[in-house]
Amino acid sequence: MPTPSVMGDARPVQKIIKVRRDYNRWVADETLEDYALRFTPRHFRKWSMFRVANTAWGAVSFLALEAIGASITLSYGLSSALWAILAVSVLLFLTGLPIAYQAARNGLDMDLIARGAGFGYLGSTITSLIYAGFTFIFLALESAIMAQALELWAGLPRWLGYLISVIVIIPLVTHGVTLLSRLQLWTQPLWLVLGIAPFIAIAIKDPQSFHQFAMLRDGDAFSWAAFGAASTVVAALIGQIGEQVDFLRFMPERTRDNRVRWWLAVVAAGPGWIVPGAIKMLAGAFLASLAIRHGATAGQAVEPTHLYRLGFEYVAGPGSLAVLLTGVFVVVSQIKINVTNAYAGSLAWSNFFARLTRSHPGRVVWLVFNVIIALLLMTLGVFEALERVLGLYSH
């Protein structure tokens, strides 16, 4: 074959389309892309173990946990709901531990873990689709809760609250873990203080309410059928380990000197999320029983905004201050979890469509796509059908 020097001007000229050059630069920016389609290299795993673990722990803020605890308690009784929460929590911890370990050790996301576990090319593609479903279902649920708070706090109509609750997270997620780690770090103290304050106030002003809640077990007998139904709803949370993994893949490498701290961070931020998660489900069940005693309807008793408004009335008394504290707490909680849901969804859709279409327009495109699906689900009333939606998804 003639060399280029022999061929002279016969050398083919490659045309580069400007749009494609822009596209290539965008996807190549890992501050935006966050290694959506491949493992996280060592040089990008630059954050401390505490910073990575704290970022992953930000996902525990989601108030759907309280809604789930309240809903299954009202539907199936405290005894069956309590055992369902405990049993499924053990299952989630055990299944999440090896997944979290592989993610933190090798810098892998859920798609690559599925492939390495033997699911293969097609199997991991289907797994990414199922995982994407988890992210937009919970993005819709959490955004609906935030819209409830905006309605209480600022009097916004529900449809406008839906729109604001999803649009506000897009600029927070475009720059990936770089910005998300800062957001979770800044908001964590405020979230912890506001989340604990109502229960401390209730314990001081109405300690009998905890005793009355415990006595509810005497009023309803354990039922295997109710236990199974409640477990089905709680089991939908098994996908949460994927969102923990999306941050654990940035964990620094384990060394001889940091192995104890490394393991503590991986366990706490990986499968350990279910420990505060189970506590929050029980907190939701407790607040629901308290709300019913205060005259709330069954529909109000599963809305976290209504439950925490009641809790903050123990802190500040009935009035505008309790409403303000409720609004701040719910909005902070939902922003913390919604950036996680949206970020995880952008990664899952990136992997799914990259396999399906053999192209990748960039993680940010799929971020917007995930948000649009969540907005559609909210308008269809996904929160009002919480038990049925989560039961179907868990299957």
C-alpha cells in the first residue's frame, strides 16, 4: 500500500463538524460527566473518606421513609409493620454490604458491578433500566413532599410546587459530586438539628405519647399476610444501595494505615444507611399515631409535612414559627435527597441508553430526562398511590 508521501495530495481529508466537537468537549469534562460510563480512576478519587461518606449519608434525609413507616402502620398495624421494617432492614444491610465493598474498592458504579457479577452486557442494561426506575419514582415522591411544604409555607399551588421542586435541583446536579459533596457538607448540621428537635420536644412535653405508641402493639395482632404486604412496600428501598454506591465509588483507596477508618466509612455510608433509615420509618409511624390522636385524617397522617408541622408545634407552639421551621426542614431534606436521586438517575440512564443507542450525549441530558419523568409522575398523583407504586416496583 503506498505511503502518504507517495500518494501526495490523494490523502483523504477528514471533515470535523463543529457540533460534534462541542459535544466531545462537553462529555470530556469530567466535572460534568463524573465518569458516567466507566470506573472512577485513582486520580479522581481525591476527597477524604469523611467527605465521601458524608455525601453518601446525605441521601438518608429522604422523608419518604417517614411516609412509608406511617402508611404501612396505618394500613397493616404496628406489630406487622414493625417486624416488616426490622426484617427487611436486615436483608437490605446484608445485600448491600458486598455491593458497597466492591464499589469503594474498585471505583465501580452499579452498572459495572452488575456486569462483573455475571449479568453480562444485556443483563446489566436491564438492571440499569430497573435502577433508573427507582431514581425517578423516589425523585417524584420526594418532590411531591417538597411541593406539600411549599404549599404550606408559601401558599403555592401544588402544580407550581411540583415544577419548582424539580427545576431547582438541575443546576445543583450538573457539576456532579464536586458540588454535591459541598452541598451535603453544608446542610448536614442544619438537617440533623431540625430533624431531632421535634422528638426531643415531644419527649419533654408529652412523654406519655411514646408509651401510648408502644401500646398500639397490644391493639393489633401480628398477621403474616399483613407482614408480607408491609415487607413488600419496605423492600422497594433495596435500590437505595445503588445511590450510596454512586458516591462510594469516589472513596480513596484502602491502605494499611487507613483500613479501619476505610471499613467504617464504607459500612456506615453503604449498607449502614438502613440503620437511620429504619429509625426514620419508625419515627414516621410514631408521628402518624400522634397525628391521629390530634385529630388528623388518615390522608394527613401519611404526609411528612403535616407530621413534622405537628412535631414543630411542640418546639415552637402553634403558629407561624412552627410553619417556618417545618418548611425549612422539609425543603432542606428534600433538596438533599433529590440531588442524589437526580444524580443517580443521570448515571443509570447514561448507561442504559449508551448500550441501547451506541451513543452518549452526556450525563446532563439524562439528568433533564429523569427530571421530566418525575414531574410527569407527580402530576399523575404518585404520592397518593405510594403503597401500590412501591409494592409494584419492589416486585
